[in-house]
Amino acid sequence: MSSTYLPRLIELGAGSLNKLGDIAKEQGIQHVIVIIDSFLTTPEIALDERLKGILMQKNIEVTYFSDYRGEPTTDHLEGALTAIEGKSVDGVLAIGGGSAIDIAKAVSLFAKTPTIKWEEIAAAERLLRLPLIAVPTTAGTGSEATKVMVIKDSKTEFKMNPGHKDLLPDVAVLDPELTLSLPKHFTAYTGMDALTHAMEAYVSTNASVTTDHYALISMKSIATALPKVYENGRDVEAREEMLLSSCYAGIAFSNASTNLAHAAGRPLGARFHIPHGLSVSLLLPFVMQFGLEVEPARYANVAVALGCEDTGDEKKLAASAVKQVEEWNEKFGIWQDGLKYIDIVDLKKNIPILVKDALSGNGITTNRKVPTEEDVATIFLELIEKLEEIQAANPASTIS
């Protein structure tokens, strides 16, 4: 027996952004706060003006908030809540990457339930919040289809990621036209993040028949579409496929959990200020290798979904999934880009701290093989070995 939570409406297709006025009306919204990535409001893009026109056609008032950068924090949340003080805001719209959507989830909750404490969220029987619409402009986080939000405490630097079914957006709008200008490297980072979501959901101990279905479809589609959009970012059909695949991966991991790649990727990203998708991609092959011995059947299915040839040998087929991910990391410049952020000497020194943080985060107990401190340390050491290999082959690599 299993339960699966997902948005009540998923609107998919080029130009679907134009339906936002009708969608907001259906949600009973008359005045919406729009959490929007700041670069989307620049004169060259002016997505805020386009949104305003769409919403005003339905007589919906708009308040914008874009005063945030990087990972979402409690300071960003307070800034957004301050922006709507004294206003009759009755709905929240997020447009942007995962940060915009996470902030929007928090705003929708705290605007309606201001006294709730962070540690009370996950255990609450019901969360009262404002109607919430999510419009992703990247194909990676899947946050538009998840019941989790990640917000960093600005004082302690601790990443809080409470999950609750009522944090799921009411509506997800997937318009591939909004992803056409995504730079090549971020197309790769976010795409690999989506792949990791799907894969970790599939090998999770919380996996179900439903999450397996979403995860396998997602991985198969990403294996086809991601190389296409990496080479040609204007491929609308492939962009649409990536958006839907990311959404499916979000549904899968929201209900089944991520695992060690995300648990270890969070502190790595925080330490070196690495884009989330990049930090997870750097660790994924080593985490997969760690899991092969206890779950070869599932990783063999992963390999088939990724397009690997089935030779009839389950263990070899499972191992080919790792090789495929390593090849993509090479093709998409993941290893080389890791060196732009990671100081290898600093990484070596801080392995004990990173291990401790990884083991204290979500996604450890849902591994088929629960890792020890030594196991996680080994994964970081394997990453170091790989980065040193890349650095030796390219001495000009830039290391922060």
C-alpha cells in the first residue's frame, strides 16, 4: 500500500504561461505576490511586464518580490512577507528556478499561518496556506511537484527541508518557451539534478509501484532529451520533454525520497557555493557505485532506462549505468566545472565535517545500504581522486 501526492493541475505546453490569468481566477486569487528570479525582470527579458499584462486582463493585482539570490534563506522569506504587509494578497505565484518556488512555498504558508514553527511543519496534521502556483523556468528541481521546501536559516546556515503534503503547489505550469534561454551549463546541471531525483527515488527503500512508474519514465526521457537540449537549447520539443521529465522526477522523489547523492551534495554545495545540480552530479557516480552491490537489479533497470545495452548479465548491466553517468559528466563538463568551485586541499581538510552534515540530513535511511561515516568519507575521497585526475590532465583548470 502506498500514497502518492502531486499537484491538482499540471498545465503543459508552449505558450501555457498565457493561461495564468484563468488559472489564478480558478484558484480564487484576486491579488497575487509573484516570487520571480531577478534576471527575469531585466529589460532584455521583462517577464514581469508580460506577467502583469496576462494577470491584469483578469483584473488580478500583482505585487512582485525578486530581492533574493542563490539559495533561499529565512531572510528572503522575511523580505517577501514584508513586501505584502498591509496588502490584500490572497495567492502566491512562483516563476523561476527552485529557489523561487521554495520561497513561494514558505510565503504561502507563513502568510496564512505566521506563528507556526519550522520544526512543527512536517508533523502538522494540516497546513493552512494561500493558493500556490509554480512556473519553473529550469528543468531540474521538480519543486513544482514536490511537498518539500528547502530554506537555509540565515543565522545558523543550517538548511531546513521540511516536507508536508500541503506544501505541494496547487498548479504547476510547464511552458518550455521559458527554458529556451537557459545557458548550456545550467541546462546540464539542472538536467542531471532531475536525473538524480528520478534515480534516487527508484532505488529508495520508500519506492512504490507509482513512484517507480514516474521515475523510470523520467529517466528514459532525460536520457533522450538532455543530450539534445545540451547541443541545441532552442529545441522546444526536447525542452518540453525535459520539463515534464523533471516534474515526473519531482513526483517520484517527493513521495519516495532522495538518497545519499543529495544528502552528501547539500553540504558540499554549501561549503563551496556550488550550484545544487552540479554538486549532486559530481557525487552521483560514486554513490551509484556504492549501491550496486546491494541493489544490482534496480540499477540494471536504471541502465536500461538510460539506454544501455542489455547483455543478459545483471551485474554488468547495472555497472553500465554508472559508466553512462560518468560519460555524461564528461560530455557536459561536470568534472571540469567542479574544479571552478572546489579547492581540493580545502575539501580534503573538511571531509569529517561534510560527512557529519551528510549523515544528519534527509535521505540516509532510505538508502538500500545505509552508509557509515567511513562509506561517506570514501565517496568524498573518490570525488577528490577524480578531480585530481581532471586537474592533472588540464593544469589550466580554474580552482576557486
